[in-house]
Amino acid sequence: MNFNNRYFRYTVWILLAASALFMVGQLGFVVDFLGTTFRITVIPILLASLFYYLLRPLVDYLGKRNINRTLAVLGVIIMVIALISLFTVLAGKAIGDEFTSFYETLSEYIKEAPEQVENIFQQDEFLSVPLEDIESRLLELSQVFLEIFRENISAWITNITDLLAIVILIPIVVFFWLRDDKLFYEKFMKLVPGRLKEKTKDIFEEIDMVLQNYFVGQLMVAGVLGVLTYIGYLIIGLPNALFLSIFSMIFSIIPFLGPLVGILPAIFIGWTVDLFMIAKVIIVLAITQQLEGNVVRPKIMGTRLEIHPLAIIFLVIIAVTQFGFMGAFFVIPLYAVARIVIRNILEDAK
């Protein structure tokens, strides 16, 4: 066996890294520390990368107008914060009213659920379980949920604190990325050996193009889908159309699984109306997905990622189970970046 073979060395390093990760995973306090570090550092970096690619074209445009880059970045960030605040003031009440109406509908249906269950048990004489036993079981279950709620209050407070830290960090990271992106790139390239500079430059350019295309395109597609869904809900007369279309729009940025999750509240509200409304909601989903797949997405994003749909499904499922909503959104661009790097490494190894 040739122990100097580069594939053998790569295999050994991968096995050593996997063994180290496994050993670290056995230490609970280390896992907790790494989890907290991930939330406070990696999540702001990922979200900052999203805003970086969204705002960079505008900052570059202002730079071409001979505006100082620092002032341009500050102006763009302040403008974004002002627009978000203005949207919150103007649209916040309408969205809040929609959410309140949705919540009231949900609460009313939940209140009526016990009576409906009781009617079912009274009508179905073949069920031999006494209604009193079922009510006691439900009471015990509610007490268990209450206890779980009490035990997790401290964890929720910690999560809120982490969220505030992330919200504060994001604009800071975005500012420095927008202002000093070329400086970071130049400093990194100085560390790259001369024979690898040209290849590394090509890799960075390809990664930059893919991320720009994905982040901007995915959000534009989600916005168009949100508008189409809202129009569809208005046409079929679905209550709380604005809130439900916004909910669907947010989840539609997750490939494949997102639209299915985003339609669940609409199906529930349709259920409170009648069964035919559920059918109409599903028809709206089918139409919007056909428009998204055949018209909207090809026009906005094209097919630059070139990732097989089956690979996307598995990646999204794994990311959702491990990292939740945010992981499902970022797993596709991270996979695309990893594929670019690995492909170029293997090409050099030939």
C-alpha cells in the first residue's frame, strides 16, 4: 500500500476529524458550549451574508458615484432600518389585526373541540371507553404540558437573550462586510501560495456568483409567491388572507418542504369554513407552485445551482431536523459552496 498517496492521506484526515467530533459529542458541556457559540456567531454570520448580498449592489452603485464607501454603507443600512420601521408602522396594524383574527378563529375552534369530541363519543356507541376516563386523561395530559412549560421557561429566556444578541450583531457584521469585503479578500489572497492564487480566485468568483444568485433570487421568488398566494386567497374568499399569505411567503424560501408547511394554517382555516374551502386552498397551492416552477423561478434564478431535486429534498430534511428553519434555508447555498470547493480540489488531484 502506498501511504504517500494523497487519497490515503485525505481518508486518514477525514477519519481522524470524524473521531474527534464523535469524542467531543460525548461531552455534554462541550456540546452545550458549542451550541451557544454556534447561535451567537454562526447564525449572525449566515444572516449577515444574506443582507450582504442583498445590499452590495446598491453600495457598489453608490461607490461608482464617488461616494465614500463607509458613508455609502452607513446610508444603506440606515435606509434599510428606516424602511423596516416604516413598514412595521404602516403594515404592522393590518398584519396584527389579521393575526388577531386568525388567533381568535383558532381559539374558538379549540374551545369547541371538546364539545365536538363529546358528540362523537356519544354518537359512536361501539366505543366502550367512558367519557369520564377520557376527560381525566386529557386533564393529566394538560398538566404534563404545563409542567414542561414551567421547566423550559429558563431555556426560553436564554433563547430570547440569544436572539437579542443576534439582532444586535447582524447590522455590525453587515457593516464591516460591506465596507471591507475587498480588504478581507486581499488579505486572504496574500496567505494563498502563488501557484494556487489563480485557482483560488476562480473558486471565489464562482462561489460569489452562486451565493448572489441564490440569496437574491430566492427572496424575490418568495415575494412573488406571496403576492400570487394572496391574490389566490382573495379570489377563493379565504379568511385572514393577508396573514396566511405572509406566513406562506416566509416558509416558501425553503425549497420543497416550505410550501407544504406554509399552507397548513390556510388548510386549517379552510377547515373551519367547509371542506370545499380546503379543496380550493389546495388548488391555489397547485397553481402557484406551477407558476413558481415553470415561470417565476426560471425567469429570476435560472438553473445555475444545478442541484438534483432529490439531493435538495434530503438536504432540507436533514437540515430541518438538525438546525430548524434557518438550517433549511442555508443548507442549499452551503452545499453549493462545498460542492464547488470539492470539485476544484478533485480536479487538481487528477
